[in-house]
Amino acid sequence: MSEKVWFKVAKLIVRASGNPLFQANETLVELLQTLLDEEQVNFLLNFRKPNLTFQELKQKTGFNDAYLMNMLNSLMDNGILMDFPIENTNIMEYRLLSPVADTFEYSLIRFDRPIDQKKKLARIYEKMFKEATELTQTNYEGLLPIFKDKMPIFARVIPIEKELTTPQEKVLPFHEASKIIDQQDIISISECPCKLERALLGNTCKTASDRFRCLHFGNFGRYFIEHNLGKSISKDEAKRILQEAEEEGLIHKTFHDDFDFDKKENSICNCCKCCCILFQSYYRGIFAFHTLTSYITKRDESKCVSCGICAEKCPIEAISLIDGIVHDDVHKCIGCGVCVHHCPEDARSLERTEPREIYLPPPVIKE
């Protein structure tokens, strides 16, 4: 098969993702060639539109129902497509997924994928991240306005303020995350792809004792269970996982369908600074860290003994220990509450604020 076909599909995937830092290059083609065969990649040429229904695909391909469904399932098994119900209908549409973070997650965590192939995928993703770092660092000044004004805000602490509608994810305290569990009919648990990718490269997570920390609900939960990416668990099991994550200093992040606060939550990830793709994209100089929050940490100086545990635990390095004295950078605090939970002197608390925007440009990486 001509290499041109693989590059055409790579371009379709990149265009559908809208991500300016991942390119239709040899690395992405290597990823596709690791996951797909020629029949699958030829089929993907039908996705001139990133979202297509079963009937639209049937008209384009002429395939019978059984063959088309098998093809779609094979692509969903490999994290290339995902099926979504069209709102207020019983019709499913099939969407091309972004290489990062979608295919990154789904391709790595599939239960029955051979470990040698997972290691190869991890090396490919690591190469993609390094290329993205180089692209940002080389075009730093030109990309800053895009990060500030045109890229979606990544994280937010609830409660949600309805007037803020920018697409984003949210950071939650434990009690809020636990409430979300109570509302779910379908819950799946899967391996954290970020922690898994690090482990496959020989860098085991320094924070979490268990990589099975990602929870998915509703249509996402169904997708994970059906495609061998996760397994069904009870509400009590999900709450136990949240509690364990809390004790280990992980950050609860929740995601909504289409990043829309008016839609149901579809996932809770329990994230760490050393592995999480969003934190690492910031620390590795790829993306800005852009968040909205309605909380801030407060320190009671009469109780604080400057032990430095809060500085050690803070995932965004908003707390530092200088000459034996703790210093807070209120301009960086994302209100996750990790420092509050782990302070042995009960010297910290979370206080509600007006919604405020945290924007941290990616650091300049010096060679």
C-alpha cells in the first residue's frame, strides 16, 4: 500500500482533533501502522467529515450491516473511533478521535493488547510528546497568544458558575466527586494510561500505588466495558477508589460530554503531577496550564510549622519552602485541596472565591 494513504488518514485525524501541536508526520503514521491494517486505514478515508452515522457510512461504502459493524468495532477496539448517541435520538454517530489524549488512552489500556506492543506504543507516544515540546519551544512567542485566547481552558474547581461556559474539565474535592458516583447507572474502572505509559518506559508512578484509578460513566462507561478497556464496578467500589486516591494525594478531575457543563459527567480521573498528561504537557513545555477555579488554599500561620509537606504535595508547585519558611503563590493555586488533606497540623483550609482564571504559560525548556 502507498505511504500516501497512511498520510492522508493521518491528516484527517489531525484535522478532526483540532490540535496544532500534533502533526500528520512519520511518527503519527508509525502509530497508525502499529494499530491498524490496510483494510482499516482505507476505510478511514471515508471520514472526510469527522462524525458519520452508520447509515452515512453504509451509503459511502456499500458494506452490509454485519461487515460494517465489525469494521467499526475493530476501530473502536483500537481507540481510533468512538460511538456517541446523537442528542435526543437513538442514532449513534462514529467520531474520529484525537491521537492525544484519546487514542493515547484507549490504545494503551486495552486489556488483551500484548505487552510488547504496548511498549512500542509508549515509545511512539513519547516521541510525539518530544516533537510537541520541540514545536512549542521553537515557536514559543507565536504560540503564546493561541494558548491564551484560542485553546480551551483545561481545568476548573466546582461548584460550577453557570456564566462561565468555556469548554473545560473540572477539579473536584472528594465529597463532590463522591456525589457524582451516586448519580451513575454504569461505572467502569480502567487503568490510567498516563501512569501506564510512564511504567512501560521504566518510570513507575511516584504517587499512586495502583494504576487502576480511572472511572467512566454512562456512554463512556459502556464504551470502555464493550471494547475491553475497562470493567464494570459498583458505586461502593468507585467510592473506595476515590478514597484511596485521596489518601495518596491524587487530584480528582471530572470530564463532561463535549466539555459542556450542561451535560452529564462522563469520567473522573485521579491524577498526579509525575504522570498526568495535562500536568506533564505543562512541565515539559508543550502546553500552557489554563484553568478556572472557585477555591484557594489558606494557611493558618499560627499552626504552620513549615514542615514542607504541602510544598511536596502541590501538583502545580504553587507552594514553596524557602529558607525553611513556607510561601504560597496565590496566582498559581488551582484549589485542588491536596495540601489541605495532607497537612499534618491542620494548618490549611480551602476557601471559596469568586471564579478566577489561572493561566501559566509553558516553561521555556533550556538545553
